Amino acid sequence: MTTMVQEAAAGATAGSRGAGAETRGDPRRGELAAFLRSRRERITPEQVGLPRGRRRRTPGLRREEVAQLSAVGVTWYTWLEQARDIHVSAQVLDAIARALLLDRSERAHLFALAGTVDPTPASECTGVPETLQRMLEQLEPFPACVQNSRFDLLAYNRTYRLLMCDLDRVPPEDRNCLWLAFTHDGWRSSLVDRDETIRLMAAKFRAVMAEHVAEPAWKAMVKRLEDASPEFREIWARHEVVRPGDKIKVYRQSRVGIVRLASTSLWTGPQQGPKLLTYTPADAETHERLLRLHAMALEEEAAPEPAGT
């Protein structure tokens, strides 16, 4: 806390010299300011445990509320959103990332714009509250996950962990359904109608990306896929667009066999951001196989760690 207060004071000195810095100097400051505003405006007070009040006109959170949640000065945070030339430490960026409920890609984008090294780049700042994680667990043995609009997996329960591959063995930065569908052998082999599935996924991603086309994190995702997968490059070049729709999804689970699942999407807030995806069995055979898969996950969780790990 002391470090943050001291930084705010230092920022005040820099800010008094830096008025109008948004029009000159490092252009990343303007990008950082716009990014912070966009993330702040998408969060409701209820999502972070604050009262809404009767006269709220600001979309999302107010600046002073973000400052309060981040334990930084209101003036300092305001200057940050005004693209002033002030220093931002990793400690304060971490606090802001948590206050704004940034997922791991958004967190990486925040640190990149600030020109600061993330001290915990492998840790996932998902913004998924403990109550939602408990809800995922209560849905077991049915698979369920929380996914953002970029297809990043923010959280999942035990059954979903094993549905397509062992997600716990996938690096956090690779836990993205589109990335896994084009690059992960285990995930790809679980897709019964793989060609149609990946074509539709790419088309859905393009449709959603229309609202984020200028955002670096989205462009970086496309670039990464194009570099890694000739198949993605060929499909992406078609410019196909499709909106999400409900249908029975069929997967080939490596240990229990074919499962047929009906999916349901529920937004976790008033904005179309992260959503809760649940998968219910479409037939009795699938229900029985999900029970077996869930039991396997519980057995693995209870097994002692191998010696030497």
C-alpha cells in the first residue's frame, strides 16, 4: 500500500509537468488510456461488490471506484486515463488488472502498453469470482466453463477439463478454444466433424471480431494462428461470418467414447463479455459416460503426487 501511495505522489509531480502529453511522446499512453476506459465502462458496480446508487449515469464503474478498488489516488488514476506522462509500477498495474477483472490476454495487453514487465505472466487473472467457480463445480458431472468473446477459457470444472484434452496440462496462454482447435492434436482428434467445426469457429470469431477489429489483443490472436496453422490461414481468407447458434455437439472423448451434448450460453454480466457455457447430455448413454469421466477426474485429483515432483 505504501508503494502505491508513494507512486501516486510521484505521479502527481509528473502529471503537473505532463499535461497535454497525450498529444506527444510515446503513443502507447493514448492506447493505454483508451484501453483502461473501455475496460472500466464494461464493468457494473454489482460485479465488484459496490452499490449502484440511484443517480448513476456513467456506464460501468466511475474512475474513483477503480481507484478505490486499486488502492491508488483518484487524481493519479484520472491522469492515467488522460494519457499523462506518469510512471506506472508493476505492483499498481497488477492492482488495476484485478480491479478491472482483466482476463489473461487483457492483462498482458495492459502491461505491454505500459511498457512494464509482468512479474507473474503465467498466472491467470481471469476475473472469475469464487462464487462462479463454485457454480461450475456444482454443475458436475456436466461439463461447464467460462469463456470470453475471444474464446479464451477463463475457468472450467473437472469434467470439462478432460472433455477434449487435459486442460491442466495446457499452458495458460494456450487455453483458447480456437487456438486448440487448430493446433492441439488431442483437442482436434476429439472433434467428430472437425472440418465443419473449425470452419464455423473461425467464422464466429470473425463475426465477433468486427466489434474489436482495432484492438491489439485480437489482431495478435489472428496473427499467431496464421503463423501456426496453414489450415487457419486458408479458412480465414474466405471471410466467412456466422453468428452463434445452438446445436448438438458431438465429441470423441479418448477414454469414454462418443458424447453428444446440448450447449447453453449464459452471459455473466449485462454486457456480452464472458459467458458461462454448460453442456448437458443429449441421451442416456452420454449421461452415463459423463458420470464415468467425472469419476476419473475425481480419482486423478485425489491421487498422490508422484515422488520427486
